[in-house]
Amino acid sequence: MKVIAVASQKGGSGKTTLAGHLAVQAEMAGQGPVALVDTDPQGSLSEWWNEREAETPLFARTTVERLGADIGRMEKMGINLLFVDTPPAITTTIANVIGLSDLLIIPTRPSPHDLRAVGATVELAEGLNTPLIFVVNGATPRARITSEAAIALSQHGTLAPSIIHQRVDFASSMIDGRTTMELDPASRSSEEISKLWTYIEERLSRMDANLPMPPSHHLSASRASNGTAWN
């Protein structure tokens, strides 16, 4: 089982939306069973999952203190991928989650404030020896700052080649527990998520084989109201 944390010190980075979309895309790509864990006190990912009609991805109700043990239990139950959403701040919660993760995804909006905020998360990941991927998220199409942000991020770590652009369908799909892929599989947003997941999947495969990534291209657990408790 692989554990993927989605973390950003800056609020409003879109990490919860990205975590939900990637989990659904991974299921669609045949990488299930996929499970979600929400360690953010705001509980936005939990609320989104409770609105879903689809039974997948699964949702695991746990705590940061129990997460390490529950990861082992989920692996024994056959879970293949676990996505963990985190609070928008550098806390012991994030440190614990990153330390248990095989890969860290850092969504970053292309703005000066967001770019300045990634430093602490990067230092934390490096200190815990957790590989990371930057994802430019919420970008404005054809805006100069988007390419500038991509260049800046690529100087500090691996940058995903698929940029996620700001579109209404990301927010509207989350209202009733869905994703853009479930609303319109042919949309540009769905295509971007699909390409991003393909890249992440390749990264995980290369990690298993101890192969370096190519340079960045820029330059049945049961459903319950609170999820599944792994007791």
C-alpha cells in the first residue's frame, strides 16, 4: 500500500479538492481499493465524502495518533492507496502524516504569498526524507505568473508537468460529493486530473524500482456517516 499526503501551509491551496479528485481518478484508473483520511479539523474532505453516492473511494475514520497502526490494518485489508488530507499549517499533525507517507503532494497556487509559504513544508519533507511533488493548482490560463511559479517551484523540487487550472467545475462538482470526472469525463479539468494522476502513478512505480524521475517538463469497508473505523 502507498500513502500519499496532500499538504500545504497556505490555506486556500485547493488541497482538499485535489485529494478527492486524485482518489477518484486513481479508482477510475484501476488502482483501487483507494481510501481517504481527513486530518484537517475543518473536515471538508469528510463532508464531501458523506455527500457522495458512489461507494468508492473508501473513507477511513481515524486519528493522527492511530494513523500509523491503522495504515497497517488497512494494508492487511487490501487497501492499495491511501490519500491523507492535512491542516493548512505546519503542525505536529502534518509532521506525523508526512513521516508516515511514501509521497507528499504540495499544491501551490501561482501567487507570491503561496510560493513563499512552501518553504516550511519542503524543509519538513526533506527532514523526514519523504519524496515530494509540487502541483501548480488554481492557475489562470495563459497567465505569465503561472509559468513564473512553475519555474520557481522546479528549482526547489520535482514539479508535476500537469498544471491544474482554475475552473468553476472543480468547485461545483464538490458540492454534491462528486468530481469533474464524474460530471464530464471529457472536460479540460478532467483531462488535467487524469494527466496528473498518470504522472503520480509513474512516480510511484519509479520509486518502487529505484529509478529517477525524468526532469520536470517546465523549462469493502462499510459506509457510515463518519466513515469506516478501523478498530
